[in-house]
Amino acid sequence: MTAEFLLLAVVSSDGFIARHPGDPPWTWASPEEQARFRATMAEVAWSVMGRVTHETAPRPERKRIVFTSSVTGVAWLTPNHLGFNPAGARFDEVLDVAKVDGRVAILGGTRVHDYMLEIGKVDEIRLSIEPIAFGQGLPMFSGVAWAGVETHIATHGMARVGEDEVLNAAGTVERVYRKLPA
Ligand SMILES: NC(=O)c1ccc[n+]([C@@H]2O[C@H](COP(=O)([O-])OP(=O)(O)OC[C@H]3O[C@@H](n4cnc5c(N)ncnc54)[C@H](OP(=O)(O)O)[C@@H]3O)[C@@H](O)[C@H]2O)c1
């Protein structure tokens, strides 16, 4: 089995993924970004997310790996939702239990981004940037200011690919980063 890991995130123009925990992207992201997100998700079998993101958009029918300290290592929460606690298991173990194959979407939040980047399980980042500033909120990576995100990604062996793609007249763009060959 092989898996390809695609991190999908939408951020404000000052780099926040949410104004506060429980603030879902569909309340502020553009229709064009949301349409693209849905189209990508339609091609993904499994997604990976933190417990808060999972509960913000519960989808019993979708296959999910849910980070939570409420399980010891790896344990099914529901027939489609596999709980994972990095304190008690390695990520490869959760992939084996879930029999993950193909494309996997990484859907945040902040500490899930941290963990997946740190263990080298991000092959591509599709980052949409909305032309709306929050001033404060949840960052993409812990302790990394928006101005430092590109450098942070680069230090984990990834580089920007191509030009930003403009998604609408308001100025929403999509930026892509990919893992560099070893
Ligand atoms: N703009 C975007 O693209 C985007 C993407 C994702 C999420 N969001 C938004 O961001 C907000 C949620 O983000 P968030 O960062 O606050 O929360 P989150 O990552 O969705 O969930 C946090 C929870 O996940 C579990 N968790 C995460 N990392 C863990 C680790 N290393 N070990 C054990 N458990 C771990 C913990 O659950 P327990 O408390 O159960 O232990 C923690 O409380 C929501 O509003 C969501 O809609 C936006």
C-alpha cells in the first residue's frame, strides 16, 4: 500500500486558519475556494485531522484519522473514524490499521500540521489565501508567524511550485508546495 499526503488549508491574508477554535472555513472562505476544496475531497478516500476539526464538521460516512489524546494509541471511535494518539503509537501503525492507500487529505488544525510536517508525511501543500485579514487567530504551524511559513516549509524539504493561481476577482489565490526529491 502506498499513500500520498496532501495538506489542504485556507488562510486569511495574515496567515490564520481560523479566528478561534471551532471557527470553520466555510464561514469566511470564498465560494471558489470551497468549490475547489469539495472537488479535491471527492477524490480522497481518507483524511487526517484533529479532534476539534473533526467535531466542527462531523461526517459519519467519511473515513478519517482523528488525532485525540482520548485514545491510548490507535482505536476506532466509530466504524469510519480511527482515533490516533501520537503519545501511544507511530503514525505508520495507524496507516496499517486503517489500510490506507492512495491520496490522503491532511485537514489541520495547527498541531496536526506540525506533526505531519515533522514526520515527513506531507507530499504536497495546497494553500489558499483569502484577501481578508483576521489580526489574530490560529496559525498554520505552532510558533511560526505568517512571514516565516515559507521558510518553515522549506526547512522541511518542500518548495513552492509555479505561480500563485488566482481563483476569483476578489483576489483569492492558491499556492502549491511540493516535497523535493530526496
Ligand atoms: N482554514 C483551514 O484550512 C482549517 C483547517 C483545519 C481546521 N480549521 C479550523 O481550525 C479549528 C481547529 O483547529 P485546532 O488547531 O484548534 O484544533 P484541531 O487540530 O482540529 O484539534 C485539536 C485537538 O486534536 C487533538 N490533537 C491534535 N494534535 C494532537 C497530538 N499531537 N496528540 C494528541 N492529540 C492531538 C487534541 O484532541 P483531544 O482534545 O481530544 O486530545 C486537540 O485538542 C477549527 O475551527 C477548524 O474549523 C481550519
